Amino acid sequence: MRSTTRGRPRGRLRVPVAAWRWAAGTGLVPPADAGPGRWARAAVEAADPEAVRAALRGPMGAGVAADWLTEALGGRCGAGRG
């Protein structure tokens, strides 16, 4: 099995590192299968770059980011918010 390093998935797909990390964290792309932070080349090539980019919508405010994190992590995030 041929693997790729941390920088390769996002470079090969031409997606921002934040989008790749978000996609990996939310299950849009499979978890690293070739060691910590490493994906097999086949897994990277099977990923849909448009879906990875779309998973992380453009710039957002701190409140929206806190809401996303709260939803993703299933807990409360931030002081003084809901």
C-alpha cells in the first residue's frame, strides 16, 4: 500500500489545509489509514475535492465557529453563548 504524507492530500486535491482537516474530522474523508496523519494514495484519490472545499464554508465569525464546534463536538463552546 502506497501512502502519502500530511501535506499531500490537500496538495494533490488542491484544497486548503483547513478544509482537509475539517473533512477528515467530520468523516467526509476516511480517517488516516497509513499512520497518524497519513492517508493511502487510493483514499486521497477517491476523495471529492469539491465536497471537501464545500464542507468548510468561507470565512466565518467567532460565533458561527463556536456553533459549528458545539455541534461537531456535542458540547458547549465559548463563554456567554447559549
